[in-house]
Amino acid sequence: MIRDTIKTALITAMKGGDKAGTATLRLVQSAIKNRDIEARAPQSREGKAPDDDDVLVVEVLQKMIKQRRESIEMYVKGARLELADAESAEIAVIEQFLPQQMSDADTTAAIEAIKAELGAGGMKDMGRVMAELKARHATTLDMSKASGLVKAALAG
């Protein structure tokens, strides 16, 4: 499980004196714990926890990376390159724990297969296609990138 790998990496970073890695891994563990608590809440916005723990952890990691990329963009615009570099370093630590992401070609092939399977013909079917894509490939797919590919496949 990814959760165990993160815990092991945190211990290794602490023993090795890697202050930046330790801090980032503690942030990751904290974010995962917060997501666990949200999933347990009866009126949770996030809904129930996924059946596969790795799916939950990957969702948290992808969200953390997205937040950091947005921060980098703002730091670069504000000429705060040292802060952008710190965010980039955090992304590098977090990305170690993500499974290999599907290529654009593989994603497009998966979308076409689901589109044919569901008989999806237009934009009105986007929700169904996205839901099925997430159910099958949530851990290996950047859903924001996939959204654009699904739009293109359904529009064309």
C-alpha cells in the first residue's frame, strides 16, 4: 500500500536528516489523515471512502501536486523564485509515491473503449464516460487532463 511506503520513507528521511523531505512527508501524512476524517463524517462532501485505500491516497497526492503547481505559477508571477523552487522540491517528493501515469495515447484509447462500450455519442454523455473512466483508472490518470480528452472525443 502507498500509505505504508510513505510511512517508511518518512522514517528514512528522518534518520537521514533530510529536513525538507521529512517536512513534505509529514504534510502528506497529515493530508491523508484529514481525508480519512472527512470520509468518516456522515454528511461528508467527499462522500464515502473508496474501497481501495490506494485510490484515496492517490487522490490526496494528486490534489497536493495540483495545489503546488498553482502556487508555483503565482510565485513565478510574483518573482518569488525561491518559494517556487521550494514548491517544486515538494512536488518531486510527492510524485515518488504516485503510480506511473497513463500516457495521452493510452488515455485516449481507454476513453474510446469506454465511449464504445457505453454507446456515448455526444457531450450529454460526458458525465457517464468520466465516471467510468475514474472507476477504472483513477490511480493512473490525471482526471483534469482526462476531462479535456473526453470533451475532445465526444465533440469529434
